[in-house]
Amino acid sequence: MRTVDLIQRKRDGEELAVEEIRHLIEGYSGGGIPDYQISAFLMAVFHSGMTDREVSALTDAMIASGATVDLSDIPGPKVDKHSTGGVGDKTSLIAAPIAAAAGVIVPMISGRALGHTGGTLDKLESIPGFRTNLTIEEFKAQLRETGLAFVGQTPEITPADGKLYSLRDSTATVESIPLIASSIMAKKIAIGLDAVVLDVKVGSGAFMKRQVEARRLAQMMVGIGRRLDKRVQALITDMNQPLGFAVGNALEVMEVSQTLQNAGPVDLTRLSLELASRMIFVAKLTKTLDEARELAQSKLLDGSGYRKLKQVIAAQGGNPAVLDQFELLPNATGAREITSPRGGYISAIDAELIGKASSMIGAGRDTKDDAIDHAVGVILEAKVGQRMDSGSILCRIYYTNDAQVEEAAEMVEDAFRISQTPPEERELILEVAS
């Protein structure tokens, strides 16, 4: 079969057969199909979409491009949690330890920041000494010992996805729903999971700006899991304002510590507990979701989740004392206050602008090769719905280099909207797909 014919058919909206999709992925992985042709195929998918059968075939082909991890010799249900990316989203560092403390085995395959959204690996690497580049053998050994391990995608697992992801980033096809769904699910299934809990973000700070798009993505990933005999639940959650108060790697680790000690922001605590509860439920450790919620709550209140994260930090080479002594984490050298220009209610906080400002001063990256400044970021002093006086502090920008602080400050100021009437309350958890 000719690659150009497959590109043309997909461009015209036709459905490709399983073997045709396999030909494209195997050919690209093996070097027989060049970047420019796969780039054309990705753009065709971006515009024409894919059927459920095509998405499943693409997922299978990416799994088959590399090694799979057999976790069957590790006792216990294996469940991962994945977020599609947001601003201030550090729920993985809270939900995973709580679920692991409850008895779930959590093989956490995590990602890095790109653009305005944060990455779990970058947050963890703000902890001095913390290693995320575990070998598969180390990964499995730690799961046996602690029930939880955080690791990045290895070259052995779904290498075709790694190549495609880099190409998507440079061809403006990152937002394609079928490509996102197959990329996420291929990595999850390749590591031998029994179940997955997904947090699909929607709003200004998410890749998906509209709820209908987030719903399509959630349903597509749930469908992939179901066809491969995996238990999958997906929450669609609001990302129109940052989650919690902290945005930036070390700053978010501090907020994680506070939350695991039951002293964190209400929205972050609520969402983390719900994600942990669903991880416990799909692991079949409880008969009902309400029982899972009670168990998750107990593991937060008795400090089990907090102690579990400390155990994992020590196991991966970090200093667990950072959760008690924040001065051991990277700390910024400068701070800039952003104040309210007038009295009124905060009617909106544009999460994307906050994320971009944080990234601009070094908390994120525009390309995968950019260095991260783990110390910098933004801490909100108020959230949507709160009444502010003129001149009161909306947030603080923490920086180590003042080169772009003025531009970042203007961006942060633009993120806040002040009105004379309180806004309508918006739900945090919008939908559930299962």
C-alpha cells in the first residue's frame, strides 16, 4: 500500500482499515516513512477526525511499537490517574499517595510542562535529589515496596507515541482529540494497568476550551479502555481559573504538603479526594463509590497520604523533609505584588494568562529542551467570587530573574476581572464519563 494514498483517503474523510493504520505507525517507527508524510497524515486526522475503530487501531499500533510492562507479579490492583493538563493542577501528587495509602498500586507515568500547563515530573524534580528516570526494574521494585512510583515515559514504552508527540508539537496538531486520546491510552495500557481515572480539563487554562470537546475526548478514552477490557472513569473538570492558589513547581509542592495535611485550598482538596476515591473504587477495594470516598477521606485525615508521599520521595532519592521545611526547596529571590485596581468581586481569573505569565518567568517551557526554574511562579491571594477592596493584593509573582517580570505582571493583571456584582458559582466537577 502507498502512504500517499492513505493520506489522501484520510484527508477526504474516509475510514482507514486496521492494517493500514498499522502500516503507517510501523513504517514511521522503523524509518521507512518520512516526517513530512506523517505530518501530512496528522494534519489530515486533525481536520477529518477518526472513527472509534481507527482510534483503537492507532492505540494498538503505538503499544505494539515498543515493550510492555508486565505488572502481574505485583499483588494488588494497578490504577493510574491522568490529567489532560491545567494551571496549578497538582492533584497527582495528592490523589496518588492517598489511593496508594488505601491499598491501590499506582504506577504513575507522568509528563512534563509544555506551554502554559504544568508537568508532574517538573514539580517532583524541584525536590532536591528526586529521580524520575527509573529503569523498569527500579519502577517495579518500588511499586512492590511502596505501592506508588512516579516515572516519565521511557524509550522502551510506546516509542511511536514519543515520535508522534514531538511531531504533533511542531505541526500544530496537538489539540486533535483522536491523537490525544490514543496517545494517553497507549501509554497507560502499555504498563499493564487494570484501570485508569482521567481528569479531562476544560476552560481557559486547558487544551479543551469547550465542554463539548472535553466530553468527546473523555468518551473516546473511556471507549478505548472498554474495548481493551480496562476499567476507565473520566471526570470533566473546570479549568477557567487556576486550581488551588499556587502555580509553579516548588510552590505547588508546598501546597501539596499543606493539602495532604488537610490544610489546603478547598477546590484542590475536593478534586484530589474525588480522584483518589474513584481510583479506589475502580480498583474494586470498596463496593460503592461512597465507601471509597469515606476511605479516601480517612487516609487524608489520619496522615497516611502525607506519609506515603514522604516514603516515595525518599525511595526516589529526594529529601522528604522538604514537606516540613519549605526552605529546603528552591526559593525565589524576588516578589512582585499585583493589587486590585478597584473594589468589587473577582468575576474571572483567566487561567491561561496566569499559566503563561508563570511560564514566562521560568516555571514552564516553550520547547522540550528549555530549562525550568523550579523556584518561580505565582501565588493567588484570592479566587473567583471573593470581594476585594481597591488596592488589596490579588496575587504575588515570585521570580529569580527580573528580565520579563514587567511583561508577566501585565499579563497577570489582565487575567483578573473585577465586577460590581458577584459571579454565578461554577461547578468544579462538571461531568462524569464511565
